[in-house]
Amino acid sequence: NIFASHFGQLAIIFLWTSGNLFHVAWQGNFESWIQDPLHVRPIAHAIWDPHFGQPAVEAFTRGGAIGPVNIAYSGVYQWWYTIGLRTNGDLYTGALFLLLLSAISLIASWLHLQPKWKPSVSWFKNAESRLNHHLSGLFGVSSLAWTGHLVHVAIPGSRGEYVRWNNFLDVLPYPQGLGPLFMGQWNLYAQNPDSSSHLFGTSQGAGTAILTLLGGFHPQTQSLWLTDIAHHHLAIAFLFLVAGHMYRTNFGIGHSIKDLLEAHIPPGGRLGRGHKGLYDTINNSLHFQLGLALASLGVITSLVAQHMYSLPAYAFIAQDFTTQAALYTHHQYIAGFIMTGAFAHGAIFFIRDYNPEQNEDNVLARMLDHKEAITSHLSWASLFLGFHTLGLYVHNDVMLAFGTPEKQILIEPIFAQWIQSAHGKTSYGFDVLLSSTNSPAFNAGRSIWLPGWLNAINENSNSLFLTIGPGDFLVHHAIALGLHTTTLILVKGALDARGSKLMPDKKDFGYSFPCDGPGRGGTCDISAWDAFY
């Protein structure tokens, strides 16, 4: 049933993205935005509100629209423009295609609920086959397909060539076609890249390269070079296609995950039995699997938030500051929700699925054994951050209020500045690694990707490695305070889910329970559910 519901989830996602495309094509200004992405405001959709009086209508009629509209701060205009969409017709075609996918997904979910097509439970317990197919089939093939789209549609589009279904077999993405691939002269695909004077979407200053490693940003769009992105996806596809052949299935080659896990024993046996028993524990617990998936996805979503502004992939999105701020906040919010869910399902696993006999002295058991040390250290970190960060903020605020700003305690983030310098930022004067012209690292990269990267990192018009000072030092510690305190609550809730000193029999009460009567003081609000809540 869960498997079938995933198809339903996909149907909803395709329907939603189809709606995005449809409404922009119908009510947006995509074609006029393309003419001048830096000065035309992109329109998300019209506002049909019967309560709008004349003043509201006038206030919201903007971006060249005939009636009241909402401005788009989602970045979809930049995304669609980058991947090669150019007309409202393209948007409608995409919307129809996604509707079709949505319908197919719904049929698939219905099909997998029929007795004849229902997959058996053993099918879901076959971790090796599933991993092989997901790694090479989902990630590998889709990354390869995306490389294909970038090379055949998006890159020609960025050079003023309009490639669609009717002509994509006639337009060579590279003058020599597949010749260099079969002759082993792969370096030819990187020769003659777009010049720094290239105007995005036109042939002016355009090159012919399709797979490059230029580093840095396209000077006009302030986004990563499309040919660098295509190269990246091709490399990722290769890695995943290889990874999809790693696990042993019906054929006698490859690794068994159980063997891999059980080989993980700490040296000298000093730290217990390592990963013994983990395979069956994870494979038989859907909550454990969901917790792991959510933890991974949450971290990845947070990294997406960071990299969408520091290494923007979409043309002109870096110059749209509202969109940048909105997308960053949006993805960090989602990351927070997803990571919190990971701890909820981890706690449910400990209550419902954890078997102490099967996990004797392995990493899970040992984590539960010294949970007091874990929570007290985390508690110390949270208290330290709270007192020191807020103490500095209060002190500095008082100094400003009393007109003596020179008495503020301002701490330079020297370690973070050193890391930025090592990556090539010269303004701090550290003269180390890539910021030092004498270093072997600098000389090794000088002829390949380094000029573009150094140019981008030292130019103050983008969001890559922003110059940091005492304000950043404070605000990063304030964020760390929030993260560590949240982690403390969630980790303690999960580790105490089976029982605590105050309530040793907690696991018998389930994931969520109210107070256990007046005779047991202190049992209110201490279920794992309460920690999550």
C-alpha cells in the first residue's frame, strides 16, 4: 500500500508542476521577461479577488499586466529559461506532458493495488536488487538523460539555437558529433567554450564546447556555465551507473550488504560488535528506513538551500535578491521539517521495532547505553551557545543604545576567513593555498578552472563566499544555538523513547501517551511524541 501511495504522491507532484507551467503560460509574462530578465518583473499569476477595490487593483497591477497580479519569487522563470524553454507554447507543451505523467502515475498506483499486480513483501526485503536498480536506473539513467537534455536543448538554446522535437535529430550539439567520443579524443568536447563576452540566449560570443570545466560564473548571467553543469551531470551519471553494479543479486558477483555491515568492527574490539545485527534490524523496520531516508533528504535539502545562492545554476537568478532570499528560506524550512521527521520515526523504531537481543553490544545498543553522556554534552553545547551568543548580543545592543559603539565586543571569524582564503579569496590577506600565487595548488589549477573560479570568488557582485565579519560570527552562533537546542530535544526524545530513569517502563506506553495518573508524578509530557511536538 505504501508502494502504491508513492505513485499517488508522484501524480500530485506532476499535477502541481503542470499547474505552475500552465498558469505562467496563461497569465504570466514569460515571453516579455525573456527579452529583459534583469528589468522585467516575472508574473506568477493573476489575482481574481472580488474584494479588491480600485486602490488594490491599481496597487497590484504591475509588471506590464492588464489587471492585478502576483510577482513570481520562486525562480521558475529563471529555471525554465536556463533549461531551454522560450515561448508560452513550450510552457503549455510541458504542462500537457506533466498531466500525462500524472495520469500514468495514477494508473500505476491503482494497478499495484490489484491482487494480480501487488508486489510481495519479500520483494521489498531484497535490499541489494532495490539498491542496484535505484542507483543505476533512477539516479544513473536520469542524470544521463538530463545531461542529454542540457547538451541537446539547453546549451544550443543558450547560444540562440531553437531545438525542439521537430529538429533535434538534425541539429548537431557539437560540430564533430560523436567522432571525438569513439576516437578517444574527449578533450575536443571542451575546446572553444563560450567567451566571457557571450550574451546568454544569442550566438554573440558563443562557443561550441559542450563539456567543460571553466570554473566560476558566466559574466552576464552570474550563474554557473551550462557546459560545466552538463559535464557535472555526465560524471554523476557515470558514477551512479557504476554504483548500480555494486551489490550481489542473482549473479555471484558484487557485495552483500550484510557482509559489508558485519565487516565493520572497530579495531581491537574495544568499541563493541560494530554493525552486527544491523542488516536485519533495518531491513525489517519501515520506521528505521523512513528515518534514515528523511535524515539524508533533510541534510541534502539544507545543502540545496546553501548552494542555490552561493553557486547559482540558473541564469540571472543571482541578481533577483528577493527570489534568492525566498528560495534559501524555503529550502531551510523544508529541511527542518524533514529532519525533525527523521527523529520522530527513529523514536518509533526504538519503541516498536528495536530488539535488544538482535542488537547486543552493536552501535545501536551502545548508543542507548551511553545516552546520558550524549544528552548532557549536547545540553552543555546548547547552554554555552545560548549564554555566550545572547550575552554578546545584549552587551553590544546596550553599548549602541548608550552611544558608545566602540565598546562593542566584535570577534572576527578568523577560521572561516582562513577557509575562504584557502579557496582563493584574497581580501583577508592570509596568502595561503589558492590565495597565494606561489602555492603548488595555485599552479596546478592555473591552466584549467582556476582563472574563472578566482575571478568569481574575488568579485563582490555575487553571493559566492560573501565577505564575513563579526556580524556573521554572531549570527552563525545564534543559528547554531537553534540547531543544537532542537537536536538536543529530538535526540533526547528518541534515546529516552524506550525508558528513562524517571520512567523505566516507558516503552510499554507507546510513542505518545499523556500523564500516567496522579500516582506517578513527572510523567506528563515526556513521551517521545512530546519531544517531537
